[in-house]
Amino acid sequence: MGKAKKRILHKTNSNLYMTRESAVNKVCDIINKSIIKESNTVSDLITLFGLSAEELSEAGVPYENLMALSSIMG
């Protein structure tokens, strides 16, 4: 993880340390549970870590949800 990402994560919560793998798992859990109010968290994590559709599909995100997130992933 780069210095800028560490600063951003530590600025928001000093006890938070997130790896790429834990970010993928968190995004997958939020999408699969359909928690609408955490949609900002999903988009923030996808853009912060630069997650790809392939990574998320391997983690278990359904194809329909990946297509809905395609504008965020670029």
C-alpha cells in the first residue's frame, strides 16, 4: 500500500488498517448483503484500491452487480 493510501486510511480512523484482500472481501460482503446505505463505502473502496471486475467476480460478486458497478471501475 502506498503512502497516500495509508495517510487517507489513518486520517479517517487511526485503528483502521486495510489490505487489498480485506477491501475485496468487504466490498463483496456489502454487495451480497445489498446494504444500500453503504454504497458510498463500496465506491470509495473500489476507487481507492483500484479493484477490477475480475477480482470482485473471483470473490463472489454476481455478474449483474458487476455490470451495475462498471461505471465506477472504469
